[in-house]
Amino acid sequence: MIAKYETGPMIYKLTVPWLRITNPSVGPAGEPLPGGCDIVESGLGDTVASADFALLDGSRGDGLMVDLVGKVKLPTADEDHCLGTGKVDYSGQVDLAQAFGAISGFATLGWRKFGDPSDTDFHDPVFASLGLVTRIAPATSVGAAYDWRQKVTSDGDEFQEFTLFLSQRLGPDWKVQLYALKGFSDASPDSGGGLLFSHSF
């Protein structure tokens, strides 16, 4: 469940997930998880709160948009069931978007500070993403994105993931997005997908 509130140049967002993980060894963000767990675990995930400031909103005429984003991950997941690390994480990032005719490009560059569970020393990785999106109909857009992150542990792997998505506006207030992803490292899921419904008030 995602709640988002926009006012002026600010966007505030709160994400509260429910997770079901098979054979858990890493969390949803690709971080190693402590403890011995059953083959399948499910429950409330870690809550993520973020604040986004629009430094440039594309109104200058060149179409460039630049956002500064800060996030904090709150340990609401049960670490004993391998649904989270039980620690607070912080991250900061810069998001850019630029229109090139019918195609828009977007990119992210950021850094994350992991909270360290007992007997662990997580690295604080740099992460980045790069993508394209284009409108194929007045209410329909398609796009692709590649996400990368440095390894979290010395013997771990970098996070590498490729995502395809389709967004369809169903009306003035409703939108649906379908996505599929493919991972390219042991820190990433082998594959995945999802459906996201959005309603504006």
C-alpha cells in the first residue's frame, strides 16, 4: 500500500508492504538477512517514508526535471522471520528526467546507509538506474529501466535488474501499471512481476 501527498514542490510518500518470501536469504532490497527461517515466510514488511523536493520542474522550457529525494526505512518487519533486518536504513538520491521528443529518459543516482544487525557490517552502497518511457497512445505508456547497486557485503554480489513496464490511465483518477523484471545477479530476484493500481484524490 502506497500513500502519496503532493503540495507545491514537495511530494511525501509512505510505503507499507506485505511480504511473502520463499526460501528467504535476502530481503526485498537485496540485503542479506540474519537468522534461520522456514522455507516460506510472510508478514508485514519494512515501512519506507520519503520526501521529494522538485528542484527543477521542467518549466524553464528545456523539459529538464530534477528531484532531490530522501528516504528512511523503518524496521516494522519481523527480523526473526527474515522479513527485515530490524534496523533503520537511510538513503538520498537525485532523480533526473528529460524529454527527447516522443521519448523521455530518466536516471537516478543515490547512496544508502544500511543499519547493521548484530555481527554484521554492511557496506553503504551507491545505486543508480537508467530508463526510457514513451507514450504509445493518449492514455498508454511503455518503458524500460535498468537498476544497479554496489554489493552490500564483501562476499556478496552487485544488484542488477532490468524491468519492462506498461502504464494505462483508466480515467481522470485511476491508473494501472503492469511490470515484469529479470535479475542478473545473486543479489537480485531471478524474475518477478506485479500490478499496481493508483487512485488520485
